[in-house]
Amino acid sequence: MKLNIFQFKNISLLDVAFCIFFAIATNADLMVNPILWWGSIALIIVTQCIVNRGKLIVNLNKYKLWSLSFLLISLLSLIYSINKSDSFNMLKTLVILVIIMIYVESELNNLYSIEKMIMLYVIGVGITLIYVLITQDLNQFQLAIHGEAFTGRWNGNEIGMNAAMALIMILYLFPKAKNLFLKTYYCIIVAVSLYLVYWMGSRKTIVFLILGLCGVILLKKPKKIVRNLLLVCCLITVSWNILMEVPSLYQNVGWRLEALTSSITGKGKADSSTLLREKYIKVGIESFKESPVIGYGVDSFREINEQKTNHHTYSHNNFIEIGVGLGVIGFISFYWIFVYLIIKYLKLFIHKRTSFFVNVLFILFVLYLAIQVGLVTYDSLIQWLLILFLYKAMEFTQNSYIVNK
């Protein structure tokens, strides 16, 4: 009889600890509280020690090799960093990510365990989204787009991406949920997520969500490719028309998508936000040329940017951020895992050895990679989780095929 991991009787104390950590790690207000932040990390470590009697599997694999090598290069960059304070703060985040990923990976023993961990993440991030809805003045995020308001610790792009990620994950998880309470919670998160996506006005979020839905449609039943392509074309056309024709949607995000396409095509006028990000990219390219090998130290772009533009902020582009901070060496150390995973997936897909679950993970992985042109993700929890989930899912799928063969 197949184990149903979506019933609460199969949730352990360690699972609860992970869920608490996800809820705190995605909450900008809670994670700045040292007691809650370090307490959530300690809870995972202590609970894992109790549940597994102190045993922690730390076998070296490509994922750990990637995470440790990137961390090592980032640590070494502290020696020559032009802003050691910013670099040190970033290093603390990267160290925590590496530690947490070791504990997460130790719990991933099969495809079902990955699904459960995704469920725990969705529950945790759902708590954060509800918190945002209850505590934040959403009008401020709209004003912030025009530079007329300050949203404090909260970033509209991050909120929107968390909401979009949760929506696509729930699209896969919902049919598998057997518990009525869990299904109800998923429905609440879907409603909250859609509402927040609307208010955040993030172009990256809208594009990510629509293309994510298109990817799910395309790869759910790959054999029906013609039908799927027609559905995707219809979805994109309808979505675009709705965003452009419905006044409230156009006011919130439609005009920004229109400005983005104008910037890409060169026809029309780009908005101030797009122009500013283009300026940051030019600053990054010029700085990279001056120190292409080792860069200026992790998270050093904001220091250079302040000197060039008087804006002490990151580049809003992951490729630029890593290139400037860590040079070619750091760039390769971070992105080789992406090349490896894409090649491995294509091999499995060509030989028809992927499942819908692996396909969904790959869709999220590729879209999150593409969105890096407008988002810094190398210190993002969901970035590290997506890489780990896809890596382990393909590993289990490949091993299963070999055993069955």
C-alpha cells in the first residue's frame, strides 16, 4: 500500500521544525528578531538530533560540492572586499543556507519526502503571506513602485515571488491532499497569493506565474504537445488582454509590463524603474571589466553603485551581482550546477524517464533562473531549495529506473 505523506499523522516533530523555520525565514519582520531566527535554526538541529538520535547523513555529492565551493569562494572574497561589513553580513546568510540545506537534504530519502518538504515550505510561506495581508498597508507597495513610499523591510518583488511560487506548487500538491483541513488551507493560500500578486504590481511575478502555468500545461502530458501548445497560446493571449484591458489590473501591473516590452523592443518609452535597472547593469558591466577574475568581494555591488549613482542598493540582476562581487571564478562556481541540472534533465526527458513531479520542479527551476535578469537570488532560500529538490528528484528517478531495469 502506497504511503500517503499528505496526511497529518505522517508529520513528525522535525517536519514541524522545518515548517516553523520556513515561516520565519520568509518573514522580513520575524527573521530580524535574533531569538526567533536563531531559535528556529536551533530547533531544527536539536529536533533532528533527538528524532534521529544524533545521526546526520553528510555524504559528499555534487550538490554539497556546489554549495561548499561557492561558500568557500565567498568566504575568501572577504579578504579583499571593498565593503567588509556588507560582505560579512552576506556570508552569515550563506553559511546558514549551507547548514540548513544539509539538514533538509538529510531528510530527502525518496520522491515522497521531497513532496512533503515542498508541502512544509508551502505551509510556512503561506503563514508569511497571510501575515503580510493582515499587517501591511498594501497601498504602500503600489506607491513604492513610483518611488512615493517606503515599505521598510518588505520587498514587493520577494512577496510576489513567494506568492507565485506557492501558487504553482499548490497546483501540484492540491490533488494529492487527502486531509480536508489541508485542502482548505491551500485554497486560502491561493486566494491570498492571487490578491498579493495583484497588489505587489511585480512584473517578474506576473511573468513567472503565467509562464509557470504554461510550463505545467506543456509538460503534464508531453505526448499531447499540439493541444498543449494551443492551450498555452490561448492562456498567454487571454492573460495579456486581461492585464491590458481591465482598468484595475492595468493600473497595478499592466502598464509596467507594457513599459518592459517597450524597453525590449525599443518602441515606446520605458518606465523609470526599468531605466534605473538598465543603469545598474551598465555600472556592473563597467566594474566587472576592471576586476573580471575575482571581483570586489561578495555583496560589493551596492558599494560601487553608491559611488557611481548615489544608490546604496544591489543590482537587481543575479548575473551582474555575482560577476561584480566574485568575478569569473565566483560566477562559474555558482552557475555550473545550473548547466549540470539542465543537461541531466534533458537526457532524462529525451529518454522519457521524467515524471510530472520532476517536470514541475524543472519548470520552477528554469523560470527562477530566467528571472535572475531582474532579481538577485544567490542568497535566496527558495533558490537553494529548488536546486536541491531538482537534484535529488532526478537522482531518485534515475536510480529507480536503473533498479527497475
